[in-house]
Amino acid sequence: MFERLYVMLMKEFIELKRDHWALFRLTVPLLIQMLVFGYAATFTVHHVRTAVLDLDHSQASRALVSHFAASPNFAIVDQPDTPATITRDIDQNKAVIALVIHAGFGRKLGNGTRAPLQVIVDGTNSNTALIALGYVNQIVAQFSVAQPQSPAMIAPTVTPAAFVTLQERPWYNEGLDERWFFIPGVIGTLTLMQVVSLTAFAIVREREVGTLEQIMVSPIRPFEFILGKTMPFFLIGLADIGLVVSFGLLWFHVPFVGNPWILLLGASLFLFAALGMGLLLSTFSQTQQQAFALNFFFVNPFFILSGFAFPIASMPKALQWFTVINPLRYFLVIIRAVFLKGVGLEVLWPQLLALAVLALGMLTASTLRFRKSLD
């Protein structure tokens, strides 16, 4: 058995060596995608196009506008004189958000009463709208704190019995750097796409070039054939993970505080599950075009339903149950926890067990399906 596996491994590596573009395809596109995703995958919104309608023209209203102008999250593109112009700016996509400061704003502030600020948001892109509203709340809160208090506020008639002070203390990512969250997720996502796409074409390519029949007349058994197809791509996948992890550490300066052996264990189980899925897709395909279509059909939903950007708890119950068979879901938990939290097996064993079950199930199904396709 081991001799036959060794022959299969040598066959795969000789084919890889003869493909002069293989090293380029396995490294350069991966690094380019890592670079693009690392900078593009973010929830931070900069330079939100803002229109300001100031109907008060007081010192307080101008001070509020200056707070928005000084923020890198907003870019004041228009200061119209009429509400109709506000509507035109949003309809023509000139502005995403509009601030309306009504007359009497400064006087109400001076009297210590409520001074309402109207905010009009283009809700076409709800994500940008919600983030922009959060930025508005922060700036308005900072502006309110900076305002001088009225005599009534300085010397209240009734002394409060207690004060509540909120102190935020982020753990594991004190600077709230979004790349620390996204880069580990990008590593898992790119690895899944790379490994599944490689293995999805493995058996199909053998069938198209006519070497599958030659292999099958040899003493090799279906399980040995599947294992021989798996191990080279497993080693390639480990090398790819090492490459993109190093790139994330050195280029994006994402900290790594965990145990590398825990990451290696999780990555190995994840790779076996992904390889099993790719080989299973390959057994359902007769041509490389079919393999490509199946790969696209499965990998994209797995990416969306992995929790990479959208919380699984916010999805419908049916989709939450579907994510149970998604290996990327468990690997993202492992890689982010190892990178940022430094937790060990006592915390991550459920995810590792789930990956082991998925890997065993996928590889077993691939072997059985391969035997059936031969019959």
C-alpha cells in the first residue's frame, strides 16, 4: 500500500514540476488576493459625502459644522440654502448624508434646552448609512461635551444621587484595528478557494487526458487513489497557509499570540475537509467546465455563510443549519482565536472535532462516489 501511495505522490509532483507556470499560479495570485482583500475588506467608511443646510448661521452651528469638516469620515460637498437642494443632492448621488441645522439652534443651546439636529441619510446602501449614522452620533456627542454649560446646568436645583460612568475596554484588539479581524479570515477564505479549485479538477483532468483508465488497471485501489490525490494538495495547502500567514504577519503586522501547533492542527483538519469537498465535486464532473461550475456553485455560498463578514447568528435558521457542514466556519473561529486570543485545545476542541468529522465524511464520500463512478 505504501509503495503504491509513494508512486502516486511521485506522479503528482512530477506533473507539477513539468508545469512551469504551477509555482506562479500557486503563489503570486494568492499574494495579490491577500493584498487586495487585506486593504479592501473593511467596515470603515471614509469621506462620506455630506451636504449641510445651516438655517441658523450662529456661532454654535458653525462650530458644529467645523467638527464634521475636521473629521476624516466626512467630506462636505455642498452647503445649500434650501431644503429642495438637499433632496436634489441625495437624488443625484452627490451626497450620501445631509445635516439640517434649524433656526434657533444656537439660542436653544445657550438656554440649556434641547437643540435638535436633523440628519437625512440615503438608505440605498444600508450598511454605509448605519455606519455614517454612528459617526454622526460620535461627533454630536463630542460637540455636546465641548459646549459651555448654562448656569442652570452648572448649579442644578436637585443634586443627582449617583453618577454612572461608562468606560470601554476592548480585549485582544485594544486599537480596534479591523485588519486584525479580517486578515485571519482572509487567510482561511483564500486557502479554501485555492485548495478546492485545485482538487476539483484532479480526477476530471485524469479522465480527460485518458490516464484514469491506465491508473485503474493498475493494482491501486480507489481509497489509495483518493489518498494519493489528496496528499500532494495537502502539502501545497500547508505551504500556502504558511505563505499567507507570514505575509499577514510581516506586511499587515497582525499579532500572533497563540500556539502555532494548535494552528497547524486546525489547518490540517481544515485542509483535509476542503480537499475532500474538492475531490467529491470532481467525482460529479465529466469535464473541467463542469468542475469549474460546481466549484463556483459551492465555494461562494460557503464563503458567504462562513461568518467571515456576516454574523451567522443573524442569518435565518435554515441557513444557520446549513453552515454546520461548512468547514470554513470552524476554521475561522480557530484561526482568529489562535491569532488574537491565544486560546488552546480546552476552548477550540468543538471546532477541531467538527473539522475532523467533516474531513472524515468528505473523504469517505469521495471514495465511495469515485468507486460508483467507475462502475
